[in-house]
Amino acid sequence: MSFLGAVALGLAASAQTWIWYPGDYEIWLGNRMNNNRTERGAFFPPFWKTDSHYVTVEFSKQLDLAEPETIEIAVEGKYNVKLDGKLRFGMPSKFELPAGKHNLNIKVWNQSTPPSIYIKGKTVNSDGTWKVTNEDKEWIDESGKASDTSATEYALAGYWNFDDIATPPSTFNLKTEPQDYVSVVNKTTDGGKLYDFGRETFGSVVLKNVVGDGNVNIYYGESPEEALDLGHCETLDKISFGSGEVTDLATNESRKRAGDYTLDNTRAFRYVYVSPEEGVNVGDVAMLYEYAPVEYRGTFKCSDPELNKIWDVGAYTMHLTTREFFIDGIKRDRWVWSGDAVQSYLMNYYLFFDSPTVKRTTRLLRGKDPVTAHINTIMDYTLYWFIGIYDYYLYTGDKAFVSEIYPRMKTLMDYVLGRTNADGMLEGMTGDWVFVDWADFPMSKQGALSFEQVLLCKSLETMKLCADIIGDKGDAEQYGRLAADLRAKLLPTFWDDSRKALVHNVENGKKSEQVNKFANMFAINFGYFDEPTTRQVMDSVMLNPEVPAITTPYMRFYELESLCAQGLQEQVLKEIKDYWGGMLREGATSFWEKYNPSDSGSQHLAMYGRPYGKSLCHAWGASPIYLLGKYYLGVRPVKEGYKEFSITPELGGLEWMEGTVPTPGGEISLYVNDRLIKVKATEGSGYLYIKSKNKPRSNYGSFEKIGDNSYRLLIDTHKEITVNYKHV
């Protein structure tokens, strides 16, 4: 069973697994991961608010036993056991439960790791049906009488795939395997060696056959220039070998010297420059590759070899940035950023379909109440967080997660609405980072930005949809009204009829003269323009060379999606080959944080005023995975969890293509050329939509004409269907 896909959306009551307060394990694990960043040997923690797990949690279960049974108890923390309101002696590892109806409570305290329990019995087992609370609001009066009413709030327990009583959650680590370099170059200047591991990778360096005493300096690079620039490379390590111990000079932590030395630190690199100082010699170098053993469920292959390589490198980029959570880049930040993550979710649905990591990342980003700042301190990143939750529901059908996270959606939205102006629009306040994108042109962040209002409107619509899912009619009405009110203001506030576009912002009541693609393309993607306005904006903004170009894969993701949604797959294919193919031609083995085709040489490595500040393996660089799955293979869910789907293949100039799109419990596979389509869906039902010069023929069912040269076929079988047609 896959590491990240092992947990089903529901959990049978008879299974046993480690359980905890929902979200607490994710916050603890995220703190452990987010705090691994260093900058040239200096510890570099996240600069936003860091939450922690609840240190005391009570786990409770109502029992109705036909016969007595003995349960086995394992706990991470110090604990007590209470049966029917009475404390029992000690911290028992086994406990006798009498027959009949009983209340079982286990209260756990743990300051260092999340309180968690594992219960194993014949019928009584720890699972997701247990209730948990962080605050037991019970009390007794002076006579010893317990309160007649309770204000204790319970939640359903959290869990992942820790199903072995001997493997508690706090022991979790990613998988590792040894790997060797592919070439080495000796440097005569200082006796160091430059090791090339062949492509971008991640893990711990292993120093082999170290002889003598002294310091070994290790310099990492995503490029040879970075690894050899000892004064400016982003990451480095200094290890001191003594007669009996080895010390990491950055942390001052020592351990006994014995055999090969594997560094505790994990790093991103392709190149490693190892430079021993006088008195010590390193015989050889290797690495311990660290990874999440995700399953590649999505595939894509076509008649264009370069596009195939783009898909492969995109998939590898996603693999490297899929760790305990979906992170941004593996070299520099190694943090969980909401704007990066929401794109990773979408790419994931077409590659891994790894639902547990989506949920873990969503929980970590949200953190706990009270809300004191935007997620990652970025206004737009808070708004993406909302949008990603409904996307998750649409692809997975996981209503239980929406129910779990909805209370925290509400309190976060309360915070957002509390920072709107008199017109109900968001403006950056003190402490808010208004990001939008890394732009190569001046862009004001003052006043009300049209881009932020479009995201806010979609977030409010998401709140309404989620309120509908959990059956809260009052909330659905409230959020629906707020969304409709804001949407009605978008064009009157930001539309410039002479430019046929939404302008960038309004400051002090004055419309900006600037037009850029950001708000306009999101309004297209969200369906906020009618059809004539969409055509106008495509011509005046999206296809207008005078509008400033986008140079980050981050926003190219949404730009190319808007073009695909308007049927411009041939143009998008050319742009994918120019942009992502351009990175490949520069030697990329994973896709970058930013690519400007006008740069050359070492300019491609620089960012943030640092010569090697750019990440050369960044999650948002893998967007062709999503575009090719959704807009070329054309597979997307129509109803939650692929209960109903649509397939609208678009060759976009390719001679043929084939691929597989994963679904919650199966897959949709497709082969397409200009005369033949083969399609197979192993779950759900839906329609195949195609354009053909004549009525298509199929070995199953009959096509229905829905427009000029447009047809659809109902797919309600799990057998392969063959279609003959003439491509338009």
C-alpha cells in the first residue's frame, strides 16, 4: 500500500490505529519540517505565527459490550484512565472492560509530541470514531457533586496510517535509499572534489573512509557555479572529525566517530563540493536520498518527444516537492506556502491523487484559532486556502473533511471580512503582505487590488458551497449574499471600457491606469465575465503583446489555463514548449521558481539580490502536469469524487496522445489521434465530448449531436470504448 495513499476517506470501526486531536499531528510535523531551513549554516525558522499541539487531550468512547473484554493501551505521553467517571490506578498497558454500557475516557499529557493513543481489543479499538477534546470543562461544587451541564466541545479524532502499535506517530520519517554520484572532478586549488549526482536531488551527504582529524567543508549547488562559489552558495555544512567523535559545527552536536559519516542535515543539490582542510582526507562521497514513496498514478505520452520530457521532468519536480507536505522548493525555503500548495493540489490530482497529503497540508496552513494574521502573512494566500478546499471536495468527494475543517474556515473568513473597507473590499493593512506575483514591472500594492477582490469573491462562493455541503442553510445564505454583492461591484469598480479590461487597482477613489493579466485571467477562469466580455478581454489583455508578460511558472499556470479554457490549446502547446522547453535547453532537470527567456548564463541562477537565490526545483514549475491532464486529455470531475465526469480531448496540434488520469478509486485512460479514440473509465459515469466532421461511430452506445460538429457519448460502462471520427 502506498505511503501517502494508505488511508481511505473513512475508517472502519473495527480497525485500530493511532489517534490524536485533529490537526495537531499535522501542526507538530509541519513545525519539525518547516524548521529545517538554513541559510549558509544559520538556522532560519518561518517568519509567520507558529502554532503548537494541545498538550493535554482527552479521548473518549461510549461502549456497549455484550461480554467483558481486555484492551491493550499504548500512549504517547503521560495518561490516566477513567471508566464511568472513576479514575483507575496507574497508567495500565492492559485494562479489563466489563460487559454493559460504559464511558471510557483516557486523558493524555505530552509537552513534546502530540498526545496520541492506540487501543486494541476484540471490539474496542482506537479509530476515527473516537471523540477528543482539548478542554474538559467539567467541575464539581463544594459537596463533590459534578456539574449537571457540560460546555465541553468534542471533535472526531484525527488519524493517518499509523496502524502498528509499535510505531507511534512521533517516530515517522520519510523513506531513504543510497545513491551514488555520476562523475567527479578534482580541483587543484584546495584539494577539493566536485561531485555531480546527475540531476536535482534531495537527501544527506555520506562521507566515506574519512582518515585523519580536521574539518571537512561541504558546499551544495543546484548548479556547478553555486557549489564552487564558496562565499555565496546558499547552503553549506562544516563537519569536524576528531579522534573519537564527529561534530557538526553549525549545531555543535557531536556523535561517536565510527565508519562512514552520514550528515544529519538534508539538502537539495545536484552538485556537492567537498573540501577537506589540512590533516583530514575523505576517501569517497555518496548520498542517502530522502523521498516520499508516492505512486505515479497519472501518465501522459504523445507524438512530441520534447513534450514527453516536459511531462517527465514536471512529474519529477512534483515528486521532489511532495514530502510530509506539499512544499515550495527543496533548496531554499522548504516551507509550506499556501499559494504554492493550492497548485500542488491540482497537479497532484492528475499525478498521484494523494488525498492525505492535501488534507495534511490544508490543516497545517490553517493552524489554530485565534487568527492573528493571514496565512503565511500573505493576503492572497489566505484566499487560495479557501478555494483549495472545494477543489479537494470536487475531486475526492470527501465530505467528512469539509465538515472537519469548516469551523476553521468560518473563523478565518471572519478575520478576512474584518479587514475589508467600507465597500466590502480587501485592502492591505499593517502586517499584510500583498503578493500577487514576482513581477518584472512596477506594480502598486496599495488600495483595493482587482486581483484580490476576484479571489475574495471566489472564496466567499467557496464558503457558500461548503456550507451547503454540511447543511448549514444560514451560513450558505449569508456567504452567498456577500459573494453576490461583491461580484456585482467588480466591473463597476475596476472595468475600463476604453481598455476593455479590469484595471489593476483603485486607490483613494481613483482607478489605476495600469492593466495587467492577473485579475483578468482569474475572472475568466472563474466565469465572472459573460461570453462577449471574455472575448474582449482575451483580445485586449491575454493575447495583447503590449500587456506586461508573466515570467513566473506560478502565474503562467493560471494564464495558460485561461487560454486553454478558451480553446487555444495549439497556442498553449507552443508556449509550453517555448517556456518549459526553454528551461530544459538551459539544462534543467527539475523546473524552476522563475524563468525569463531573455536571461542568459548565471542570470538564470540569481534572485532576491543573491547570485544563487533562485530555486531550481519549485512545485509551481510543474504546471504542465495539470494542463495536459485537464485540457488536452480533457478529464475533469463534474460531480464530487468523479461520480460524474467529462472527457473533452484536445490534440492541440499533436498527432496523437495517450494517458491516464487517476480518480478516487480507479482511473480514466485515453488514447486519441485524429481518427480514433479509445477510452476506459473504471468508476463513475460521464460524457465524452468531441468535435467531428461527421457523426462518430462507437462500439458502445450512440453519439448525440449537441451543436455544429459537436457530439457527446454517455460513458456508463467500465469496458474500453472505441470511437471512430474525423477530427475538426
